Amino acid sequence: MTAVPQNNHQLNQEFLSLLHHKQITTHFQAIVSLSDGEVLGYEALSRGPEKSWFYRPDRLFDHARRLNRVWELDLLCRSCAIQNARETIGKHKLFINVDPDSILDPKFRKGFTREQLKSVELDAATIIIELTEKTAVTDYRHFNRLLRNYLDQGYRIAIDDAGSGYSGLRLIAETRPDYLKIDMDLVRNVDKDMVKRELLRSVQRFAQLTGIKTIAEGIETWDEARALMDMGVHYGQGYWIQKPAPVMGFPAPEKVEAMKAHGKLLTQLKGKSEGLTAREIMRQDATLQLTDRCRAAGDLFSENDNLQGIALLQQNRPLGLVMRSKYYYQMEKSGDAHRFQELPLGDVADLQPLMAGSDTPLLDLCRMAMSRREHQLYDYLVIHEDQQYCGVIPVALLLDTLARRQEENQFSAT
């Protein structure tokens, strides 16, 4: 729990004391190659005192703007990051957040970062300057002159929070960054959201054409990571890979192996849709037991708007499927929502869903899915191996994968 300040005066005093006593700590979060799990570098994340109102960096910088102290806070955070990274950064990159407001501040002092690096025997090639898209830049001519100061010294540039809805497109065009960090709101549930997937695919195509490397932020699940790999996103960071920590660490070995295995598979199957099977694209969504109450399914649907179906198991054997639209239709038809929610899921589920083995080719899956009755056409496919649950495949994902493979084949042919 962080203490809530009593008034603005108390807040101001606490902030100024924090600056004076340099009460900033640095956490590091790994940024890894999604193709093999190799660490590219670490983002330095600044924090205020642990139990303070200013523990969160957004509160720190919001208040710095109110007091016109962005430059001082930015310098302090930068200095702490470099000092804390000096002994362990090694060959890796250090991503440092720089607020564009600090670059435009009249007190901006050239050479500060270079002096800090020199004091710890690091060079500019180690540093990636992250500029957040969430701060609007109004004077690009002046901003670019100051930004050139960093570029001329050998620093590289990353645009943070790309896609968060501010002046991002112009910021990208003006700065010509080396890295584009995709905002976590676009990454969340990208494995389940077709619109997000198409948007990110467009970003990835743009990045490939312009030579920019993409970094997906906020990856929380293996399914998200795998979907990003399928789209060709170069790097990733997030809690699934590694949580921020005061010391630089590495992803768990089993996660590195998962990325390596999927990366190898993508290389083998590139442009060959006939080689893809259910195992390569299935999702491991949340499941419920056949004996669970309908209330449990309602809770899962409420928690995730993109979840359209839930596989039902007996132990680990798949025996049924409940789709969102049919679930709510039956609840409304029952006329008694409370009573409906207490029914076992087995009473309302489809107990004969389309099930297929994990080694079933995608073209066969498509034929099986399209041969169902019309009211079942868009129900999930349930995937098993030796009668044990493996995952599900939404029809939209199946068709999207086949379409992309066809596009890749046509592109390769030309």
C-alpha cells in the first residue's frame, strides 16, 4: 500500500525531498529475441521510494511537470540507471526512457549522458534512448535539432508505446528510430483478437520495409508470445518472459526452449501451408470441468471479452464445448439467470464438438470445420492428443493462418 498524500503542499515537499536525496531505484526487465530467447538488452525502469505515493513512474513525471522539474527528474533517473547497470550490462543494450519534455527543457544540458557513461567506462553504443509516444511534441524542428545531439554521439533511438494513440506516426517519421516498441494494450490478447493481429501485422510490414526492429511490450502469456512470433515481431518483453527486478536476470530455461522450438518450426514451415498442423496454431485457453457450474463460464466470459468459447473436460479429457453466444442465449431463454448459473455446464454445453488430433493438417481442419451444420460453423475446434486436451482453434484463426500462408507463397513466387 502506498501512502495517499494529504494535500498538495505535502506532495510537493515529498517530491522535492525525493529529488534532493536522490531516492530513485532502478529495476531492469529483459528484452529478448522472440526467435531464440537471446537477451538483446534491458529496459531501465525507475521507481520512487517503495511505500511512497511516487513509487510509480507515471506519478513521478506527472508531478515533475506540475513543478517544472522534468529535466532534473529525468537526469536523476538516467544517472541511477547507468550507475546501477555499470557492472552487469556487459555486451547487452541498456534501454533508458527519456521524456521528450526534458529534451525540450530550457535547462537541457548537452553531454550529461556522455559524462555519466565515461565515469563507468561504458560507451554510447550500449545505450538505446527510449522516447515515449505519450508525450506530444509540438515543435519538431527544435526537437530534431536536440535529438541530433544524441544521434551524432552514436546513441540509438527507440519509440516507446507505439500505437497508444498520440502523435506516434509523426514521431516515428521524424525520428526514424532503430526500434519500435509496441504498446502493451495492443499486445494484450493478440492471440485472441483478430483486429489487433491485423493491426500489428501492418506495423510489422512497415517495420520490415523501413529496417526498424519491433519490440512487443507487456507479453503475459505463451499464446501471446507465439502469436507475435508468427507475425514476425523481432523482440519481446513482459511478465511472461521476466518480471522487472533490481538485478539483471535471464528468462527461465523452459521459456527460452519454447521460443527456440517455435522459432525453428517457423523456419521449417515458412511458406509451406501443407506442412502446418493443428499443433502449430492451437491456443491453450482456460478450460473448465464438465461438472462446473454455469456461473464459472460466465465469470470467464466476463473477464475476457475476446474469449468466445471454453472447452469442457473430465479430468483432462475433452468432452464438451460452450460458446459465448449460445451460453447467453440459453441463459436469456431460461428466464431465470440465477437458476441457470447454478446448472452444471454439462447440461447446457455441446457434448459433441468438433474434435481433432493435434497432428491433423490445417487444410483437413478447414474442410472439417466448413462441413458442419450452419449453426456450428464458427464454434471452436477442440484439439486433443491421445484423448488428452491440448488446446482450441477458433475458425477465424484457422482461416487467417491459411490466408497468410497463401500470401507468403504468392510473394515467394514473385
